Amino acid sequence: MTDPLPPRPQLGRRNLLKNVAISSLAIPVVGSLGSCSTSSDSETNSQAVTVNWSNFTLYMPVDEQSAFPLVESCEKDLGINISYTEDIDDNAAFFSKVKPLLDKGDSIGRDLIVVTDDFVMPWIRNGFVEQFDKTNMPNVVNNLIPSYLGAAYDPERKFTVPWQSGFTGIGFNKQKIKDLLGVDQISSMDQFFDPRLKGQILMSSEMADSIPLVMAWLGADLNNFTDEEFVKALEYVKSQIDSGQIQQIVGNESALALENGDVAAIVGYAGDLWQLGGDFGFEVPESGGLVFADNLLIPSGSENKEFAEKVVDYFYQPAIAAEVAQYVGYVSPVVGAQEEAKKLDPELAQNRWVFPSEEQFKMVKFFIIMDAAKDSLYRQEWQKILGN
């Protein structure tokens, strides 16, 4: 076990990543993997295998020296080097950057990457990802929470292993909703769209966050919905914008606006609301919420596939997973992590949005549009709502 980690930065990872200007972070393709990386240079074994791992920012515990202690402990445990780099800021941009190499069958210089679930299909569909050899991953086999099996994009988790996960639902300023609605929490879309909150709500600019919540509320089955049901939800959101009920459709500004008291409620992420503190709350709507997962994949052409699998397996030890959860504040997909978290942070271990029950998982669904053409069409229609 590593030494206790410093407090996590008070900034939600998913909110940080939304609408980031692509030009602000050059994504290296082969060779050097960028400045925000570690390979424990002082102890690097030049004879050892090096696993190149690319991840999002704020998704791995960092110590006061800006090092990644869990990465370093993994290196020592496996006797390898790990070049860990925070160089993925946008799923689509990253995929576009490396696709020309993948199309040619070339290595992208990485052995392990993290991809959000609604961007997984292009990797699998194009044959750009390796199948895991689970014989190298006993912790994953034994410790993956069963609720993460059966995802439409990879039902048996042959190509993907969840890194962290989270819930999308309604975030709210407790005092403001008390003043405006006379309630302590918002737990339904009826409350969210209550006329007394006119001009006091924000929805997410991410189609896969906002539209499914409205679709489920209007009676659609998110696992089997029609074009008409999608359009109905789209038109409802537009009507709420036109009426002024929705103040704005925004990206990463929503949690900040809530914190500043500019609005009463938002479509947001449980992890971000928890990080804002006790004056704010989060609930999954009674009509159904969403669960997302950011997944570990091994891209085709990996030169160190076996050791990449062993790295993934290292982080599926409950004690290690608990340390990650303590820092990032999102849902750990690892059985036993909650018990280990009690030793680190009893308050965190009791947080139902970081360590949810089976009943909570029954309230949410993954929202993945498997048909590439339909996904593109829906996104175009959503962009029209946004004025693009």
C-alpha cells in the first residue's frame, strides 16, 4: 500500500474534458508520449519492458511531487517500466489522430488506452483493438462487478475493461431548490422541468447525457427506442429552450454555474456533485438515469500486450482500486474496493454514488447507439438544437 495521498483536486474530470480546445494539447502519436507522464526515471530498468499507457487527466492519484505513486508501485510489482501519460483530452480527437496509423496496420506507440463507452464501437468495429487474454487477468475475472457485464458494445468484455464509471442524472443546489420548490432534493424530471425553476436549469451539451434522460421520462426504452421517440425528446428539449425553462445548454460550465448559485439544477455527474460538497446534491431521476464507463483497451499493434494485461489486472486489486476511487471520486468497478475504502476514507466508503448498490444499478442504463449511421444522424439533429 502506498502512503496516503493528498486531497484530490476539486474539479470534475468529465467536466474538465468537455469542450477542451483540441489545439491546447498536442497528442503525440509515436515515440515521446508528452510532458505529463512518468516512468520513474530514477529507478528505470533499461532492460525491462515498457508499457505505454495513455489516459485522461485527473484520472490517477498524484502525490505532492506530481508523481503517480500507484503507477510506480505497479512498476515495482511487475518488474517493468510504465510510461503513463495524460494525453487524451477528447475521445473523437484522439481517435482521429491515431486512425491513419491504425488504418495502415502500424503501432500507435501505446499498449494501453482509455476510451469512453460511447466511443468504443469505432475501435472494435474497425479491428483496432486486441482481445484480452483473461488468463493474465485473474483479478479482473474475479473482481469485475457483474453489473458491468452485458454492455451492448462488448457483452463479454473481450475487448474492454472498465477503468472508472459514473452516473448521469440531476445535480442541484440544495438551498435554491428549497427556496424555489420547498423540497430537499430533486428526484424526478417532473421536478426538473417544474415551471417554478424557469430559467434556473441547465442541460448538458452532450447529446448522450441530456436526450436519454428526457426519452426515459417520456416513456422510451433506452435499449430499444424508435426514431420517433428520439425526435419527440429532441422537440421537447427545444420547446423548453424556446420557452426559457432551460436557461442554456452548456458544457463544462454547468457545475461551476451551480456552485456559484447562478442556477438551481443541472444535468450532471454524481462525481462532480460530490466534489462540490455538502451544499449540493445528486439524484438519478425516478424515470431512469444513465451510467457511463471509461474503458481500458489494448490498441492493435501493441508491442507489450501481455504486460499491458498484467497492468490492468494490478489495478483490479481491491486495495489499489480503493485508492484510485479515493482520488478521482467516481465509481469503482472493482468488487471489494468499498471495504478497502473504509480504511482510507469512511465517508467515501458510504457514498452511494461512488460505491452503488445493485438496486441503484437497476435504475440506470448505458446509452450506446450501435448503428454508426444512425448515431451520426442523431448527433447532427442535436447539433441543430445547439445552433451549430
